Amino acid sequence: MKKILIVLTALAAGLVISVARSPLSPNDKLRVAESLVANYYVDTVNEDKIVEAAIVGMLKELDPHSSYSNPEETKAMNEPLEGSFSGIGISYNLNQDTLYVLQVISGGPSERVGILPGDRVIAVNDTSIAGVKISTSKIMKKLRGPKGTKVKLRVLRRNAGKADQFIDFVVTRAEIPIHSVDAAYMADDKTGYIRLNKFAATTPDEFREAVKKLRKQGMENLILDLTDNGGGYLSAATALLGEMLTPGSLTVYTEGENSRRQDIKANPKALLPLFGKGRLVVMINQYSASASEILSGAVQDWDRGLTVGRRSFGKGLVQRPFPFPDGSMIRLTIAHYYTPTGRDIQKPYTKGNRDEYAKDIITRYNQGELQHADSIHYADSLKVHTLKLGRPIYGGGGITPDVFVPLDTTFYSDYYRDLNAKGLINQFAIRYTDTNRKKIKAEYKDANAFEQRFNITQAMINELVEMAKKEGIEPKPEMLKRSEPTIKNVIKAIIARDVYGDDNLFYRILNSNNDIYKAALKLITTDEYDAKLKRPELIDL
């Protein structure tokens, strides 16, 4: 035994000496480092942990979007894009350490057993979740589970004028759809509005259904809202473009150092696009990214429509997933996205400097780009021309809209920030709804009546101010005056959604105070639209 140890020690010493004397390839160096840690480190080593740390550290030296995710993170990242999860079919809010049911999905497992909006879930499988400061993620784990499994819920139901009830339900978990179409409604007699929150596997079918529904209501023109849409599947974006562009049109191409150019064309089966005619306006802002930029860029390049808002995020890197058997994954950047005119969507970045990249939106704000159109300056080398009309447009990162809408900061105040930071506007709206749900439904028979006649009173604002005082936020009258119209708009929208379960109503109310939406609606309904979509030599001076 003693001889074996002497031999092993000598071999290890020889390894270290050879490492010191001979140059190693980077791969060999990494293997040697791992071996040294495994064989010589003073304490027990968690190999899984240090290998993960090494992978993360390696990827951090590359572009800002190459990443590693552990099995749990990978599942959480993929689930929203796959279009469904297994759960009980409610949307909820944690209010004062109590799970408050906001909406019950129509036809879902909770509706089938009789759970109602306004119910409070106080226990899951006989374990209390009320008043115990449980996190949203832990509640989610308790409520979700394999399809067909059962979960026992104890619910507190408040009945106006009657004693509160404690009711036990057994809910059988089922597949719950995750919708990417937030809203689809008629903005006027001829103009439809569709809002997308992501580009998921189900997005093309959801979009087609929304277009068909709006067509039956008289839609001729379409506003497509991609503000705050961070992207998703490339295939979903190109499928939507297939419903807008001439069949066979190039939608995007990808190319990288180790990845040959790949052209992706619209509707390769040459089917008639669902929305191939009619005015089209795409809303974008600084948080519209990736697939949102592919769609808005192609619409702009082909002169199919106009973009309105602020320059988009600028994420034009293609990540390929490389899954491991344990469920973890590396998402490695393999190529760039280019619009049909050849514009690189990706904004500039420095390898290994993710902090600077993460602060880009703040930098743009501080430089005035979000507030002033003339603060954006492009080199002539970045100028290209649209493919049908020859209009000048620019590359250099992100999609610059045809019509700029400045960020409205006039309503913003420190008081508004503090209310939002503690979630008090949302909490107030939920409490008000809980107390007045039946009264509201009795007075406003339907969503339209509510939208037209319901107003946030000064008494309600005073109640919000008192709630904020109890949370340590002192009244600031001048700041409140500045922010009050926005606060009232948000409260009304939340109450509307919670009482009527109508997301279209929620966004109709919010959009009444949305400058990008207002600009899009003005553009699509006036001669300005045609004036913007003219060949440069035909534009009247």
C-alpha cells in the first residue's frame, strides 16, 4: 500500500512538472486544472458545482446571450414557449400573504369544481399558505404538477352580507394553455388590434384565429402590438410573416463563422397570406427584441407596413440549444440574424462585458434617445433602402421605427415609483374589486358600460394615499397630481379585468393612455399612412 501511494505521488508530481515545462492547449489546460482540483484540493469538492461554474464562466467571456441553465431553469425557460403547463387553471395574486384568485380559466379544472374569482386559497394539501410569507415560486410548485394528479385546496369565500365560508375543493390538474395573444379587439370600425406578448409554439395558430375573428367584425387594417415583446421562437415570427408577405419573400437570413447562410422564406407552400392586404402598423419599443425585430424588420424592408414607437432592443444573435441528459442546457450563439435588406439586428457589444450591455437601455435614456428622435445619429454606411419603394432605412442594431414616439415621462414621479415598488396600486385595485365586485356588476351590466361610465373617484385616490402611508410612503401632493391620471387609468384597467375577466377590456382601457397606440391608430386611419409609404421621388416637398 505504501509503495502504491509513493508511485501515485510521483506520477502526480511528474504531471505538475510536465505542465510547468511544456505548453498545453487550452483544452488540455482545462482538463489538468480539473484533475488538480479533484486530486489535491484541501476539502471535499462538489464536482457538479465547479463544473457548472466553469461553464458559466466560459460562456460569460463570449457574447451577452450565450448561457447555461440548470435543469430547473431550463424547464422554467422553455415552458412559456411550449404553450402549456400542467396546473389548476387560475391566475392569482399574492396580497398580504394570501393567495387571491383573480381569474378562473374558462373550462379549466378550477372552474369545473366551482372555484370563483375573489376566492382566497388558504391551504394546499392541508398545508397552510396564508400568512406564512411564502414565495410565489413555492406556491407555483405546490399548485402545478403532473397532468391527472389531484390537489386539495381550502378556500375562504367572502359573501356580501353573509358569513364567510370555508370550502374544500379537490382539483384534478390538467394542461393549461399559455396564451401569447394578450388581446384582440376592434379599435374602430375598420381597424383591428392584436397584442402579442411572446413568440411561442402556439403563436401562429393564435394569431390566425385572432385575425379571422376580427375579420368577421369588419377588420380591414391591423395594428400589431409588439411593445415589450422579448421574442421567442424564430419559426413563430416567420410563420406570422407568411400571413403578411407575398409567398416566397425572404423574411430573415442567418449567418455565422461556423454556420453557413440560411435563408428563411415566407409561406414556401405559396398559400395566400391571411393578411396580405390592408394597412399594417407594427408597434415597437426599446424592449421589443429578437423575433419581434425579425417581424418588424421584414415588414419595414418589404414596405408591407409601417413601424411606430422607439428603436427596438437590438438582439440579433441566434442561440442553438445543446441539452444535457440531466435536463440542463447550453444555449450557444451560432449566427447573426439579418433582415431581408441585410441589416444586422444585433446592437454592438464587447465580449465579456455583460454589465455594459445590460445597462444599454439606461444609457440610451440618459443620452436622450428615448425622448428625442434627433438624438439618434447614423453613419451613411448603415443606410440601406427598402426593397419595393426604395425608402431609406438604417441598420446598426435594432429596428428604427418609421414614426418615432417619445417616451412620456411627464406622469412619472418618485411617489408613483414608490407606489409601484411596493405593488400598492395593484393591491388597492384588488381590494376594491373584492369589496365591490357584486355592486359593480349590478351597476354596469357589461364591460362596455363599465368602460364608458365607471370613473376612479377622489375618495378612491384618498384611500390609496392612506394605504401608502401605512406602508411608510408619505403623501407628496404635487407628485400625486402629476401621476394621478396614470394611476387612475391603471386602477380602472385592473378592476375591469378582475370583475369581467376580459383582457380585451383591460388593454382597451390601458391603451387609452398609451402614446404609441394613439400614434399607431392616428397613422393607420389617416392619409399620413400612404404619405409614408411612397417612393422617395414621389414624396411631395
